[in-house]
Amino acid sequence: MAIKKLTNGRWEASYRDPSGRERVKHHPTRSAADRWLTSVKNELNRGDYVDPRLGRSLFSRWATEWLDTAAHLKPKTRVDYETMLRVHVLPAFGERTVGSIQQGDVRRFIAAKVSSGAAPGTVRGARKILRLVLATAQAEGAIRARRGISPTLPRTRSVSCGCRCFVTRTSIWSSGKLFVTEDTNSVLALTWT
């Protein structure tokens, strides 16, 4: 880590990132260069260092990286995740840089999904995919940990007709797991095994 004065009067601060690559930034004053270099040094020591170039890469790049490296997924789960990513998450975040995505963006995304009539399960799935992709970017040092990236989600919908509903023998779908205890024409109990 070094600070040196340039011929044009500006100051150059340089450091080596964890991969060994030299990074340089120019500042108008020595004190500004020193403050910046101190903050980078602290980030490196804490393990919070974020590679500025990786933070400027597109969300879609990280989505592809996450999906390509998720070897543990079953085929059906992979297809479901790909669909959720393609239909819901990439249209909203695909062309954005991963470093620019903030908590407010995620809240607005979820609010837009809810207001468009998306089912609660769809909203939860989209948020899950978004979190997994951002976790991949964080693990690679492109972004810092996103605190509060999990806003409150809608509850599952319960359907109520507002009337008392009665089940009769003819309205029961029978399967191998449903047993009905009957007393004449009324159903007394449904038992699941």
C-alpha cells in the first residue's frame, strides 16, 4: 500500500487486492488518498473487501454463475428455478449491476409482484432465487452482505366463501388415504392415514 504524488499535483493511492492484483485510485489531496487507503486496509483486514469490478458486473452474469454451479439440484427443481429466474427475477434485475441492488429495490420488486396478483408462493420463490443469486455474488466478493434483504412476504391466501359449507357423501373425492365414517347420510369424520 502506497501513496505518491503525481506530476499533475494529484495523489495516487495503490494497494493489492486479495488476488494479488494492484489497484490504483487518484485523489485531489494526500489526506483524501490516505483516508481512502485506510478504509480499504480496514476492509481487507475485516474480510469485508469488495472487488469494485465484480460489483459492476450484471446480475444476469451472477444468475448464470449460480445456476451453473448448483450441482445439488434435482432435475425438476432446476427446471422450476430456471423458470422462476427467467419469468420473474431476470426481467426485474437482469440488466442491473449486482452492486446497485439495494433493500429498497427488493421491497419494490416484491410489492410489484404482489400488486400484479402473483400468488404468495410465486413471490416467495422469486425472493428465494434472488437471495441465492445475491449470496453467490457475495461469496465471490462482488457485494457486501445484504442485511434486511428479506422483507415481509404476503401470507398464503385462504379462501372463504362466508357461508357454512357441508360435505356430503357425493362431494368427497376418495383416494386410498381417505376414510369416511358415516352415520346414515351425513359425514361424521374424515380420517387421514
